[in-house]
Amino acid sequence: MADFESLYRHGFARMAVAIPLVGGVDPELNADRTLALARRAAADHAVLTLFPELGLSSYTADDLFHQDALQDAVLAGLRRVVRGSAELGSVLVVGAPLRCGARLFNCAVVIHRGEVLGVVPKSYLPTYREFYERRYFAAARDATARQLTLLGSDVPFGDDLLFDVPAFDGFTFHVEVCEDLWVPVPPSTWAALADASVLVNLSASNITIAKADYRRQLCAAHSARCVAAYLYAAAGPGESTTDLAWDGQALIYENGEKLAEGDRFSAREQLVTADVDLQRLAQDRMRTTSFADCAHDHRERLLGLRRVRVDLPMPDTTVALRREVPRFPYVPADPRTLGERCAEVYQIQVQGLTRRLAATGTTKVVIGVSGGLDSTQALIVAAKSMDRLGLPRGNVLAFSLPGFATSELTRRNSHLLMAALEVTAGEIDIRPSAMQMLRDLDHPAACGEPVYDVAYENVQAGERTSHLFRLANQRGALVVGTGDLSEIALGWSTYGVGDHMSHYNVNASVPKTLVQYLIRWTVDTGELTGAAAKVLQSILDTAISPELVPPGEADSGEPAQHSEAVVGPFELQDFHLYYLLRFGYRPSRIAYLAQQAWADRTRGSWPGLIPPEKRNEYDLATIKRWLAVFLHRFVQTSQFKRSALPNGPKVGSGGALSPRSDWRAPSDATARAWLEELERNVPD
């Protein structure tokens, strides 16, 4: 097994698309150039290398395809490629015109370790506009044999072949040729339903204006619909330009997302690689029940597909991942879509709250404003909701509820924010009622002893929420919750009578990192300016704290408690949450991905609104430590709180934790399996 640092240990596989500089109708030269690129791909630890359509002969041979001399030269060139592959650790897929019986077929030849594993003829032959393939070739449906004698061996022949790679979990690939992707139901559709996770297309595809964009759209849409990787190789330099031109477009897509693209119109040969996430594809398919339903509806056809075993060993050397893993999976990092995505989050939150108000006939909301991130975001949403409903912002009844540990900084920020947003502001000091409850409990703190246990903290949290509900009763309003997805995942809330409860929680599926980013975006775009922008920046700069334990004698005026010292850095825990909740990855894989994203602050891209001084990094030991905390809290100790969550809108595809939609789990589960896997498979 590859070591922890290798991409092959964690369900990735490097794929390559090769665009050689072909010689016009020169199989000997084309075989040499094919082998040269194949060796480069194998040296780069690629396990599958794709070449263009009819690359051994060249696509533009026209009537020369029917010449015996060319057919003999193609077989000689193919023999050289097959023999040369014996020393390579990569499966090769090359294009060649081959005879089967009395017919000539446009074929893809699958080669590994000195053997031809199978031959796939093209299913759909374009014979329109500039294409005239039916003049030269027969279609796959015209074949009268399921085997082909090639280079002295009988090999599987047909468009119904699946190539299984047992050494790689979830790696089955299928081959189709050019036009096969252009038809309404590509052959690879059936292959994907039969578990092929990697779909490859040998293409010639001359270039015309805007055709490159159309190819991208086809590959993106088909890979998304099939929940698969899609590799595409178009013919490049060296093809005849008698009537056509060629751009050599190389594409690798994964579930709708482009991983890599080569340089079009390059005068040189190209090798384009990408690290495909096989495990992510498998997880997405497993969770998408309609994918399995579709496979069931076509099971008779799928059962007729033939499988070819590929004994491809997994590279045993350390192969570093070259794919960027986003540090903030919940955050829109692309600056081109930043504004659109952030605005959409607000729209979802506002739509959820305005619908709830309309349904209940309520025109007012009550919200506790602490001067922290979550209540700030919820207050902005509440204000926008009143704007949407055509009601005055004064219908937002916002209250500061200072307790024993409220810092002057957060208290001041809460009042400045309420004033800036022009909501109705109030303050209720909860210390007298909290102290009365401590006396009722005969708690040592009631006598002045510095005993700051869970009861002491939750008395304050409960008093705050109790006041908010009674205020809502009194004033005909709904209590808007503020707790975010990160806190819900970690159980970082006071159950029932505390901040766990509300009438409607607009932040329920918004993680802490996204809350921070939304507020930064609000400041950066100038949506809120002047005093509002200034106080928002102060809130962003304040340490995250529940403010339930008083500071020591050296009071700095800032919160004494730091939540992240207990539950871990929210940016790291949000990363862990995303990959556990969205994909169900084993802890060692989550740790590996976190290491790729967070080990080096200078590597990879950062969202533009994260200032340099806020750009952190974490080594593997730190990641492992906080991942263990996350797993224990998420799996074992916090589900009972999630089982009784108030309503709130789902915001992102990364998932939510409502027991009514995304997440159902037992409240008495143990995290042992997760923690043992983490300890066993992640080095210290």
C-alpha cells in the first residue's frame, strides 16, 4: 500500500490525455510519438493515458484507409506500441482503423503491459457536412463478431466493453469514440449506469468557431449527468488541413467540473494530466438514489455489457497530489461568482424568514444581539426581511442581553450595530435573574465563589433565551435563532432553554466560515457603509466567544473565553464537517485532504476577502488532534441536540443537519470506529 502522503492511498488516480504531433498517414512515426508520450505519462505516474481518434493512421487519410499498404503499416505501428507498453505502468487507449471480417472499423485499442485487452469500434459515424465516415467505416452495430484476432491473439471486440481495475476501489472505465458523445444517448451512459466511473473519448473533431466551447459543455454536462470523470482528446497538429483545421483540445472533467485543459492550437505535442477523485464519484453515486433507480430501469441492457479485467497495479511510490483542495469548501472562492453566491445566500435566508412570517401572520421578530458573528448575520437577515416585506426595520426588536462575562467591546458593538441598521434596540441585564437562579440552585457562585462550571454557564444562556421568548410572547413576535451550522455540528449550544432553541433559525445551515465571509463581503462591497461597516469590521476582528465565564483580574475589555480553544479552529472544523457530512469519507482521508489544504499557507489560492494576517496553516499533528475532537463531538455527544432543532432554511449543497431533511442519526452512537480509524491510519 502506498504511504500516507501518496494520492493513491486516498482514492485518487492520475489520468492523462496525450495530443501527439502526428504525421500525415505515417503509422511508423505516429507509433513512435505515441510511445514517447506514453512513457512521459507513465513516468508521471498516470495510470490511464488517452490518445486521439485514429491517431496511428491520422484521421484525415480519407480513401487511403482502404489501401492494404496503410492497413499493414497501422498493424505494424500498433505492434510497436503494444510491445513498448510492456515496460509501462499506464493503460494506453489509442486509435486505429482495424478490419474485422470484411469490414473496416474506426477503433479504440486498449493496451496494457504488452497486451491488447480489448478493441472498441465507433458506434455513431458522422456523415453530414464535412464528415464522410460511412464511406470508409462500418459502425459498431454492424459487427458480426464479439472477438477480433489481432496481432496473433483473440481479444474482445465491441462497444459493450467495461474495463475493471480491481486494484483501485471504484475504477472501471469505458471507451467511446468522438461522435458517440454528440448523440442524445452516448454509449457511455449505459457504461456509467453499470458502474464505469471514468469515461474516455478518442476524438478527431476538426475546429470551427465556438466548437471548443460546445465540447466543454458536452463533457461537463455528460460527466455531471453520469457522475463520472470524462477524458477527451481531439486531434491536433499534423492532421491534414486540406479542407479542415485542428486545435488538439484536451479536456478532463469530473462530475461537471473541469479539472484540466491543454493549450489549443499548440505547435507542440501535449500531455495534460489531472488527479481524478474516484472515491468522491463513488460517494456521490451512492447518495444519489435516482442514479441507482435509473440503472434498475435499464438493468437488462446493463447485464449484457461485458467486463474485461485489467491487472493494473497501484503505484507503490509516493505520488504527491497536484489537485488543489479548497481550504473553505463552504465559501465561494471564485471572485467571478463571489457576489452572486453571497447575494444568493442572503436571498435564501431572507426568503425563509419572510415566508415564515407571512405564514404565521406575524410582522415582528425578536432577536438577541451579542456583538458576535452569528447574531450579526441574523440581524442583517432580519433587517433585509423587513425591507422585503415592506415593513419598517423598527419591527426588528433587537436586544443586548449582557451577563456576568459580557465584554465592553461586544456590548458596545451590539449597540452600534443595532443603531446602524435602524432596528428597535433594547437592553436587558440578565445578571439579576441569573443570580436569582444561582441562589435557587444553591450554587457557590451565588455566594461570590469563582466556580464557573456548566451550570453557571447555562444559567446565563438559559436566561437569555427565556427572556427572548417571553418578549416575543408579549410583543406578538417570532424569536429568530442565530446559532450556525458549525456550532450545531459540534454541539456548541445550550440545549432546550438555551441558544439551541428559537422559533426560526436563519443560520441553521450556514457554517461559521461562511458567516464570516458573508459579513466581510457585506463590508467589502459597500452594501453597508459608514458606521455599519466600521462596526462590522470590529465584529470580524473580535475573538469568537460564548462570553459566559468572567475574565481574570487583567481584564483587557475583550472576551475571556475563546471557543476555538475548546472545540478547535472553526475554519478547520468546517473543513472536517463538509467532507464527513457531504461525502462520508473515512477520517484518514479527511485528514489527508486537510493536510493538502492547510499545511502550507503559501500554497493554493485564498478567498480575496481573507487578509494575509488571517491566513493560517496547520500541520498534520494539529489536524489529527482537532479532527479527533470533531469526531467525538459530532458522532457521539451532540446528536441529541440536532434531533430537536427548530426550523431553518437549507442554504448549501454541502448539507444541513436538520433531522427532517439531510441528517438522521442515533443520539446514543459511539465514535469508536471513526476514532480508531483515525488513530490507525494517520501518522502522528
